[in-house]
Amino acid sequence: MRIGTSGHPDDDELDLEYVPHKTMFEEMCEENAAKVALVEHDVCEKRKTLEGTKARVGCNEVATTSGTRGKK
């Protein structure tokens, strides 16, 4: 049996001290969340622009054609 010195763990012992730094995964998640927030803001602005365009044109032509893109 080995007895470790206080404050000096042996090489084969686990160091269970909590390290408060972020992992790469956590950093990537935060970066992606920031990117998603920017995209959501852009989508909101484009929707406002589309609604304004529809109101000026006075018809639903813009709304009906935008939903058919990519469909055959």
C-alpha cells in the first residue's frame, strides 16, 4: 500500500480536482448559439420586410410564390 504525501498525488492516483475552464465542446456550443441568434434576427428582419412589401403591393402574390420554391 502506498501513502501519498499531502498535496502531491502519486502518478497512478486520479486527480479529482474540478477545473473550471470550458471544454472545446462548450465553446463551440456558445459560438453556434450566437450564430443562431444572428440568423434568427436576420430572418425576423426579412419577414418584416416581406410583410411591408406585401402591404405596399396589396396582394398575396409574394406569399403564395415564396412557399412553392423547390416544389415540383
